[in-house]
Amino acid sequence: MPDLLLPLRGVEARPEVLQPATADAAVEWDAVEGKLTVVLPRADTAVLLRLAAPA
């Protein structure tokens, strides 16, 4: 599977969980590597994310 976020390598961004707001998901964006890490609290959880401009 291709890494779709690689074109964003070097881009400063702030990941946000949009839905559900109370998902207790942890998200982290590594701009240097172009890597988005998402940790979900349960296996049956899904979230909608966005990469927003830095605050």
C-alpha cells in the first residue's frame, strides 16, 4: 500500500479528531517524516481526522 502522506513530509500541521469528539483517540503528526500516528482506545473505534494549520 502506498504511503499517501509522504507528499506532506515537511509540512507543519496539527491533527484534530473531528468525530466523534469524545473518542479518546490520540493523534500525532511528525512533519519531518510525514507520519501520522493514531492510537484508538478500542479495536471497534473509528475516527474522522483532519490535519489543520498550526495554531
